[in-house]
Amino acid sequence: MSTLNEKNSWAAPALLAAAGLAVALLVWRSYHRDAPRVTAYTAPPAATISGALQVETAETLHALAETHLAARRFSDAQAVYRKILALDPKNASVYNELGLVLHYQGKSDEALEALKTATTLDPGLQRAWLSYGFVLKSTGKDAQARLALEKTVALGASTPQGVEARSMLER
């Protein structure tokens, strides 16, 4: 009988230790499952960020400007076109759009500057020449308007811009 007690004397503490270990493990897992995660973040190099954002931002801004323009919110469109030009200062198409928006706001002198910049940056941009001629004609500068509209026709008489320029020349 003494051997039976000796055999059982170690079983109770072993069971208690195993149970305690199991409880400790459950508490530890519960804590780590519910605890806030702390993760390390390494930012990509600055060139990657600015390049990726610049393209996405320019596209997003252009869509926003078009929305403002369609809704005739010209001052909002002007602000967005200026932001686009801050990202891409040699974009003749954006200067063209900015020029039209400025003209619609009654800022024809600024509009003419923007449109002149558009035609200088891209002398083959027919829309810019048409816009330039339109604003010149609207401000009573008929001789200069005629030159700009003739340039529009010379760039393509059968395009929609060329047809519009010919119509303006006949008026």
C-alpha cells in the first residue's frame, strides 16, 4: 500500500501544474488575440510616393475640374486647373481650359495670357488657337482674332475646331 500512495503522491501536483499551465496559456492567448496590434511601417522612398500621387492626383483633379466646369462653377474649376498646373506647368491643354474659365468669369486679360501660353507651349494644339480666337473676338480684338482663327483652320479645316473657326471668321 505504501507503493500505491507513493505512486499517487506525484499525480495530484502534476495534474494541478498541468491545469495551471493550461489556464495560463488560455489567458495569454486571450490577451494576445484582443490586444492592439503594433506593427512596424516602413514608408516607400519619397520619389515613389510623389510620382504615384502626382499621376493619380492630376487625373483626379482633372475630373474634378471638368465636373466644376460642367456645373458652371468657374471659380472652383479655376482653382483646380491652377493646382493641376502646379503639378504639370507645361500642360498646354490645361492652360487652354484655364483660359476659357477665366474668360467666363469676366477675366479676359488673364484668359488671353493663359491662352497665349497654351499656344506657345503647343503651337499645334488646335483647341487652344480656337479658344484664343474666340476670346480675342469676344473682347473686340478682331484683327488678332482673325489671325488666331485662321491658324485654327490651317491646323485642320475639317476638324470640329476648324469648322467652328471658319464659322467664326464668316461672322
